[in-house]
Amino acid sequence: MVVLGVAGALVVPPLLAGGLPYRARFADGWDVGDTQGGQARVDRGAYVLSAGSGWRMWKSAPVSSGDTVVVKARARVEAGAGEFGVWCRGDTGTGDRYEFSVGAGGVVTIAKRRSGKPDTMLYGPARAKGDTGAITARCGQAGGGVTLALWLGGDKVAEAVDGDSPYGPGAVGVHVAPQGEQQMRVRFDSFEAAAG
């Protein structure tokens, strides 16, 4: 049995009430430093996340969202292999969140991450076409559920609905999860969030 560690934001920045639209200046309010699972740093205006084998690194933007949010990031893998992406409706205390991920060969997933419980795969893994470095995700309220959608470039590649104790509005951010024994390093050149 393999146990994966989770490295989150140990120092959680205060979330701005609303604050949308938001465009990241990563030097302002994003967590930086080393943890057991990896490293977060700002480098020439970009946010660089490195995660070690067996760890999932996730970091929060210093902003919160309302019922519907669109999150965009431009990212590229600098070292290693695995998956990376954005997340929404997160709880920075527990790590509960909806994750939108892209991996090698354009494999995409939408997952419901839960602290202390098994994760739920809401979509995928499935291969998709599109610009894997340009990720857009939308989390929206739909009656008693949450609708989730993922675009690569301008192409919609995945949709899901969570009606099983869906998460409420909350934090948004980025994540990295390596596969294999090598560390994975991803550079996020931009990050935006807007009501959608």
C-alpha cells in the first residue's frame, strides 16, 4: 500500500472577501518557502511549485470566490512528470477542494479532494486535445449541486456535476502532483479568478 503525502499552504494568507476579478502578482500574498513535500517560490514574476515523489502540493491564492468562479492559469512543466492545474471551492484548513488537472499527453481529470476520506474522481482520466498550458476551470452553483467544467486553451474538454454534499464557495489556487520517483516542478506564469 502506498501512502501519498499532501503538502498544503502551511502559512495560509488571509483571504480577501470577494476581491474578484483577481489577477495574481505572485509576490503579494502567495505562500513561499520549503515544506516536507516540496517548495513554493516566486521567480521573475512567476510562481514555481516543486513537489517530491509521493506528495501533492497545493497553494491558495489570496482571494475567495462566490457561488460561481472561473479560474485561469498559464503553466508549463519545467522538470519531472505528473499532473498540475487549478482548483476551486477549497477549504484552506482541511484541504477539501475541486481539482482540475492535466497530465502527460493531455490526460485530464476533475477530482473532489477530501481530507481524511477517499478522493472522488468526477471526470476521467481521459485524453483531451488542446493547449495543456492554458487551463480554465469553472465552478458554479446549480440548484443543490455544483457544476464543474474544464477547458484547455479555448476548448471545453471535461464536465461534471457534484450533487453529493457539494462544497460551498471558498478558496482557489494551483496544484502539482508528480508521478514516479522524480520531483516535479511547474512554473505558473499567470493566475486569474473572476465571477463567472
